[in-house]
Amino acid sequence: MKIHAMRTASLLLAAGLGLAATASWSSESLQDVMKRRNLSQQDLLAASKTYVPTGKRDEFVAFSSGGQSGQVIVYGVPSMRILKYIGVFTPEPWQGYGYDEESKKVLAGGKIDGKDITWGDTHHPAISETQGKYDGQYLFINDKANPRLAVIDLRDFETKQIVVNPIFKSEHGGAFVTANTEYIIEAAQYAAPLENKKFYPLEEFNEKYRGGVTYWKFDRKEGRINEKESFSLELPPYSQDLSDAGKGPSDGWSFTNSFCSERYVGGIEKGRPPYEAGCSAKDTDYLHVINWKKAAQLVAAGKARKINGHNVLMMETAIKEGILFLIPEPKSPHGVDVTPDGKMLVVAGKLDTHVSVYSFDKIMAAIKAGKFESKDPYGIPVIAMKDALHTQVALGLGPLHTQYDSKPCVAYTSLYVDSQVAKWNYCEGKVLDKISVHYNIGHLMTMEGDSVDPKGRYLVALNKLSIDRFNPVGPLHPQNHQLIDISNDKMQLLYDMPIPLGEPHYVVAISADKLKPGVRYKVGTNSRTDKPHPGMVRAGEEVTTRKGNKVEVKGTLIRSHITPETIEAEVGDEITINLTNLERAQDETHGFTVSTYNVHASVEPGKTVQLKFKADKEGVYPYYCTEFCSALHLEMQGYLLVKPKGWKATKTTLAKGTYTEAEYKATVKKVVDTQAIIDSVVAYITSVNYKDFPDVVAMVDDAFDQLGKTKGLKEKHEAFAAKQDWENANLWAEQIWQYQVKTADLGLRAKTYLEQNGAKKVK
Ligand code: CUK
Ligand code: CUA
């Protein structure tokens, strides 16, 4: 500890006196590097299109599903640098997600039948929209395995809510938002009885098993899903697949695919042909066309049935009220993607080489005219494919998903079997370009490419297999997100990015300037509810109370100490620790853990968190800050003392340190010297236009905050010195120096920033 502090001091001195080495460019030329690293002109061009120099930022921020990890991965485009993992359905230790009480409550929202489910098969992220445009406020993502949906607030990139689908047993076609995020659409996948804990044999599949679509009502003011005002539509057991919401002229409608309208039930173990044969036998499946606006009105008018306490509009009602229609779609379709103008929908059939472009106008005309070719076995009117089609285009093998360009009529479709991306014109129905990807692409994504206002520029191919692309890491390979430049006529492959965290089915990207995340919370905030935390205290109000066997701490964190530094308990006590981070400075997060009690918190500036556990083992348990927050981070520590029942102290004083007057004087001199460094840094900073740099202004504020804490300490150490109490005199003087170190650290960081960013002298 001492050595570490001293090294810091000498570093500060060196930097303060301008002795730090300055960067020098290597003498190697670009040609030398190309030769040495065996790079082509094409490689260099690609690199220059993706490289984001140090200190610069990406143009777009992507939110990728974390697949089986149950998390969300945030990365920048075009650099493909990972910025964050967001814990969603799975505990995430860094963020304390699942280890503090606030986040445990969020995860508990995802319990099913009282059971914790600590993983998720996350598939489709969706950014909230206003008039069909990404607004950067919220992110939603679904869990296919355990039908759930999560809400993430993009002010702090934290998961705020998890809801469990009340009637499905699995779901896939979520999350898709309506044009003003009135609802978040979530379609079932594998049909099952809608009533919970109800058994029906597979022999009753057609009668008792059902699919459906849930419309989760989003309350934007609260930033939460309103479960009571959400509803579902009962659908046939056709294995509903992906969905999309209408926009512009098609706003108010939604579209959901299906892949097993055969209603086949497998049984390979009994010698029956497997599902894969039975579910792909017929030439067509059904696209479901639903008037959700009218459905919501019908639910409000009391036309829904309660199943598991949830409003379900039954098929019978939907048919009678004319809000549910089917259209045949080619063999085993997968994605349905509404065009930016809302006039067409592109459906890709996995086992067909064509994509089918349906015209919303034609669909509406057929409905208006009552022109149906048949009814399905449940009585749902079926619109003839030819009456709804705008065109069909042969793109290649295994078309899956489609995204759009900023250029009119230009779309990109993933070709799973061909391992290609096809660029094509959906108005004229012609292929424009193709590019190979590595390998077996699932989804693809263009910048804001499923909104009314796609931004073009880049495309990301989400490849299922990476095979030979990366350094081998064992039989389980990462997936490969390939960045493709789409700003020119020909697509250009730029970059391979391994995704090491589950299978990210889908990703969405938003212009970075639309995101406005905060850097701190209002002091004492419970970040998971956005409400004031009852456990918060301000500096000087820290308190530990005991009621019966309950010990509750209300403490604080600030560089570089935890208040309190000792917590005393008896075996069997229930311990509750509330901690408030009093920092205002950007990025001054403190972490907190207690040895062996499986608790952890990430306490960002202003946040209050609560940790709870039972002190069930007698002993001594260090607690400490887990983020390297300052030069004296390691000293940010304390002890939880768990005493045996009825334990009596025999020794009542702490051991004294041995300090001499000489040591005290040396410490005082160190304080004076360090102050001189601080003064010289301050003199430099105030001699330039530092006020033009908001980041520097924040650092300077923080620096003076730290220095301000030395108030009264000089009087204190001098008073102890007068009494010749060299330990207390020395340590209070030392404490001044601790604050000075933090001040100098910030000051030097500000100075470096100013020097590197061309600060100018002011008079
Ligand atoms: S799905 Cu994975 S490739 Cu779950 Cu959207 Cu299509
Ligand atoms: Cu606070 Cu380390």
C-alpha cells in the first residue's frame, strides 16, 4: 500500500514537472507496415473505413442480442468496438445485476411459477419509436425459451422490467414495436394450451393447442409495460414466427408469419417422420394480418376472455369483427419486414429461392371487397396470394431477413444457404448486387434499417458460423458479425467481429447522436425504479442501527473510503447494507462486496444500492471497493465482524501506531510540496481557455471538490501536534495529502487533455 502510494506521488511529481516522455512517431512507413503485415490496398481501404482513432467516437451504436447469455451486447459502428454488456435475463456481476436487492427485484419479475429462471434465449432487440423513427429512449428484447420481455432504459442502459407472457410457453416473434411504441408485439412460437398448467395430449393438438400474438402496452411516461392493459389474440397452432408492425399507411396493422400451418406433430422415436419433414411438406404457410388498433378497441369494449387473468381476444371474435386474415406465403417463411414507407411487406421463405413482396394496398382492397379464396380450418378468411402480391423476386437459396437502405426501394436480404447478402430493388423486383459472407447468415441489419427513416451506410451480417475466420478457441466457436459498406453500388466487406457471448439473432443500430445517456444519478436514486431510495444518506448522516437480530447500515462511498469502516454483528444477524455513492464526477463508480457472502454492487455516482444477507458464519469478513476508483482504491476497505453469540470484549483499545515528530514534519512537508504542484497545475489550467472544454470543467470541479474536503484538517493535525499525539497529528496530515493526490490526479488529467486538444492561452 505504502509503496503504491509513494509511486503515485513520484509519478505526480514527474508529470507535474513536465518530465513525462512525449509520444514519438515510429519511423516505419505505411508501405513498411503493409509489407510486414502482408496487407493489400483493399485491406487498408477497409481499415480506414472502420478505424476510429483514439478519442473519437462511432457514428452508430448497435444493440445486439446476446443470445443464450440472456444479455445485450452494445457496440459501436463502424469500429465494432464492444462498449457494454447489459444484464437482462441473466445475472451480470460487474453491474451487480442479480447481486443487489434492486436488481434482484427486476430479475424476480421474470420468475415463472415462483421459480428463478436465470438464463434467457434472447432474440430480437427493438428500439422505441416515435412516428416510426428510432427515438433512442428504450430498448426491448425477448426471451424465446421462457416467454418473457424486458425493458431497458437507454438513459442508463439498465434493465428496468421483465414481464412473463401469461399464455405462451415459448415465443419468437418479439420484440417489435408499433410506430409510436404504443405496443410491443410478441408472437408465440411452439403451440401449446393457453391455460397454464393444463394438459392436453398431442392427439388434441388441432383442438386444444394454440398460437397467438401478445400486444404489450407500453406506458412511456412510466417507462414500463402496463401488464393490465396488455392483451393477446388467440391464433391457430401454426407455429407463429417473426412479426412486424405496420407504419405510415399500414400503421394500426401487424403481420406475423408461421412455419408449420401443417399442424404436424412429430414422433421420430415412434417411427413417425420428424417435425422437419412434417412442418415443411406443403408449399405454403400463412402470413397473419391483424388489425391491432381495432383489436385494442374490442378488448377495451370487453370483448376479450380472461385466460390466466390476461385479456385474450378469441379467434371467433376476431373473425366476426373482421380483424384477422391469412395470406399464403411460400414454404417455411422466416422474416416479414415492412418497407420504410409502410406500403409493402417482404416475406422470405427459407425453402424457396424467392422473396415475396406483398402490397398493403392490395391486401386492404381484398379485405374491403370481401374477396377471399377460402377459409382455414378455424374459419379465418384467406386472401389469395395473387390478390396480395406485388412481386416475387428470385434472390438465392435460403432467404431469411430483409432490411432497408436510405436509398428508395433498395433492400438487403440474407441468404442463409448461399451465405450471401443480396442487394435488390423491391419496387422493380430486380437483383442489384451480391456479396459472400462467412458463413451462413441469419439476420442482417442496416443502420436504423427497420424504421421509416433508414440511414444506409453500413450493414452488419450476423453469421451463424465462423468456422475458419478466427483464432481457434475450441469446438465452440464465436459467431461472426461482418461489417459491410453499403454506401456505394457494390457492397464491400470491411471487418470481421467475433461475438463471444451466445447467438445474437438480431441487432439494431441507432445514430449515436440520438442517445442521451446520463453520467450520474440524482443523489440517492434507486436506479431500477428511478425513485428516491429509502436507504440513502448524505455525508455525515451515516448510521448503523440494530433492531432485534436485524442490523441495518446506511453508509456512503466516496474516494477513497467507505463509511462505515467497521460493521459489527452477531452470528445469525440479518444484515442490510445501503450504500450511496456521493461522487458527482463522471466515471467515479465504486463497487462493493463482502467476502464470501455472494453480494456485489456497482454504485455509480449518485446511486444508492442495498445488499442483504444473513451473517450465518462467525468470523472476520473484509469488505472493499471493487472498482479501481483512485490511487487509494485498495485502502477503500472495512471489516464485517461476526461475533459468536454473547461474545465479550477483553481488550478495548486498538493498537497504537508509532509515529515520531520527525515523521509528522515530513508529512507536513509532503503536503506543502504537493500543494505547490497543485498550484502550478491550476496556474496552467487557468492560463488557458479551459472553460471551452466541458469535460475539463467537470474535472476541475471535481478536483476542487476533493481539495475542499481538506477543510478543517490542518487545524485538526496541528491541535494533535500541540498535544504531541504524533499518530493522530501525522494521520490527519496524511489525510490532507490523500485528498491532494486525488486533486492532483484530476488536475494532471485535465492538463494533459488541454495540451492534447489544443487549448489556447488566455490573458
Ligand atoms: S431468428 Cu435467428 S436467424 Cu430468432 Cu430472428 Cu432469424
Ligand atoms: Cu472506490 Cu475503489
